[in-house]
Amino acid sequence: MKTMNTVRTDVPAKINLTLDLTGRENGYHLLDSLVTTVDLFDRIVARKRKDGLISVSMHGMGSERIPPEENNAQRAGEAFAERFGVPGADIAVYKNIPVGAGLGGSSADAAGVLLALARLYGIEDAKALKELADGLGSDTGYLLTGGFARLRGRGERVEPLGAPPKLHFLLLTPPEGVSTAECYRLSDGYAPPPPRTERALECLRSGNFEWAAKLFSNGLFEAAKTLVPDVGRAAAELKEFSPWAVNMTGSGSGVYAVFETEELCRWAKSRYRGKFRAYVLGTAQAERHRINPFALGEDGEEQ
């Protein structure tokens, strides 16, 4: 194995296609969700140091304002160093994934730090990495692998579903994020929509993407748009373009439309005159996300 002093890895955002609320257990909400990673990435660069310290610097999307004690990338680095006894690292996170949009950016950064440090120090204990990831956030274990998957429980039960269906999204991100904790709490006051994950998965597997899109739903949507009215405004603006469907990802505030083609997404974006930042996204193949962190090639070293 080649010795490396610096590695870099790109970690993807995720989109929830469905999010069914299925109950509560030990004070936590349970879910059943279809998720896919998309072609929007944060970059993690990790360099060895020798004094046992983990230093994390954030760049872009306002992430510089995140306090270290609330930063999942910092927590991931410290947890990794404690678990494996490595001599520290300087970690830089270059963000393209919007903060607070339900795209899993914080979890992606934590997963990316774990993957980068595993490559940097030749750690090959996949079970231990997953345990660390699950302790850092419900999406973090999933984002170690990415791709198309079904999440159950609190999100820690990950069922990979193979190559993702080719779907095309126009995403709008209101500037105000939604508090995940507040959104789940408030959702208790709303009757949850009927579960749709199983039916949507059947449609996707049969290749009927349009009918699948019409089944995409999110049990947190009503609570999210109550907390942040821009969530509802973004959904209304997207519906004006007559997409297959409009849905929210995670606990918001990101809202997306599903279109038949990338060209239709770009057409809608070119005509969008609203105030929210817009992204054209597509599902991304899992292998782009380094789904096996232990297939350590030589391309990770910084030039």
C-alpha cells in the first residue's frame, strides 16, 4: 500500500425521495425512506500531523460560522482519532452542499472525514467506521456508501438497492434552514400521510419513474413549511413548471421538482425568476462516492 501524507475525497449530497414517519421508539422518531445521492459534492482534504490534534477548517456556504463544538466534521475527526489512536490531522472541508437544506451536508462531511482518515492511515475496519458514523448522525452511516438505498429505524438501518434510477431534479434552497429537532417535534401535531415508500420502490424497480415520482412524499413537509414559510413558497414556485412531482428533502428547507429529462430541468431553471438558489441535479452512481473506503488507490494524494 502506498504511504500518503495527504488525501482528498468528494462526498455527495443526498435527496430523500420518500420519508414516511412510522412511529417512535425510546424518544426517537422512526422512518422509512428511499434516498439517493446526487451529483453535488463537498471536498474533504486531510493531511497528517504528529501532535495528536485534529484541526478542521471550513470553507464556503457560510460554514465558517459553524462553532467547532457543533461541527460534525470536527466530531468525526476527534472520534476517529480516539478510536484508532492516530497522530492527528489537518482537515479542510470545501463546501458546495448548502447548509440546512435537508441534503445531508453535515452528515456527508462527517462521513467524508471518516473515509479520508481511513485512507490516510490505512484503517480497514469497516464495522468500526460504521459504528462511528452511526454515532455522528442518522445519515452518516448511509453516506459512507451513498447510492440508492432504503433507510429504516432512525436512519441507521441501511439497505442498499443497487444502481440508482436516473432521475432529474430542480432543487430550490431557501436561505433559512429548518431545525430538524423542531420539525420532528412539530410533526407530531399533524396526521402523517399514508406510507408510500414501498409502492414508490416498486414503481422505480419496474422502470415507471413517472408514477414513482407521483408517490414521492415527505411526512415532515407540513411541519417544515409551518416553521419556515419559504418551504411552501418554493414548492408553489416549482409547481408552476408542471414537473412530474414536487417534494421536500429531509426536514427541509430544500424543495425539489422531478422532471423527465435534464433538459427540462435546465429549461425550468432558465425561466425561474424567484429569489431562491436553484440547482439542476441528477442521481449519481455509487462508485463515484468511493463506496468501498478500503479500496485504497493511489489517486488520493494531493499533487
